[in-house]
Amino acid sequence: MIRRPPRSTLFPYTTLFRSPFILGKARPLIEEQNPDLAILAYGTPAMNALDARRILGGNTGDYRISIYDARFAKPLDTELIQNLIKRNIPILTLEDHALTGGFGSAVIESCNELALPTHNIHRIGIPEEWIIQDSRSNQLRHVGLDPESIARTIREILDSSTDEDSPVKSHRQPEI
């Protein structure tokens, strides 16, 4: 069975899906010339990233955020990742499934294979813990994947000093 979001949930974003499909190439949803941070995601988390950017002020906010739809977990757009890392642009990966062995892990592994630093890669995804049965929106909020939590994580990344000793940052909303 193939599942896809209802058309009504995609309607505000349909104008973003006009670029041609190229396997292994991310599609820029919003591309800033000199971004403060780049978000790599695919599927629903990419749409939540757009909403988070709006929460932070969009084009007139304090943060310049590029958002890329990776389209798939693999193959990765290693050219884009190399470009962002070499320009010292923090990367935030979003995935609505397990962090362990997921999309963010694939980005980090790719950087390791290319001998690129990973200290500026941050991940949000489903942690290795039981997520209580609830509505999808409440579950996403619990793990930090709703637009408000993503916006909060972006602020934390950009407003705080980075800990150079930590190879990878994983952010999620604290337990309540």
C-alpha cells in the first residue's frame, strides 16, 4: 500500500515542486545565498521546516535558513553536503523515523567517508525510546519535529556557542 499525505496538506507547498527530478540531488525549497543554517529533510519534515522558517520570520527574520528537500534518504546529495560543510554552514537534518541508522546518520557517514568534519551537523528524529500512543501532531511535538520545536532548535543552534568537543549534536524537546 502506498500512502501519501492528503492534497490539502500539500496545497500551500505545490509551487515548490517544480524542479526536475534528478536521483541523488536535493531540491532547494528555499535557498539563501549565505545561509546561517541549512536544513536537509524529506517528506513531511521538510514541510514542517518551511513552517518553522515562517515562525522565525521568513525572509524578514533574524535568521537566513536554506531548506533542501533531499527527496530520499539515499542516495545523498554529497555535492551539496560538501558545499555546506566547506562553507562552515551548520546542517540540521530532520527525519520522522529513528535517528539511529537514519537519514542524519547517513549524512554523518557520508561526511566521514569524504573526510569532512561532522561537528556542525545537528539531528532531530525519533529517539530510541517508547513514544506514547497519541495523535501524530502530539507525537511530533514530543520528539521535537513540529514546526515550533524545529524553530526552537534552530534558535538554540544559532544563538548558542558550539561545543567543539561534541562530534554530533542531537536535539529534541526535553522530557516533560
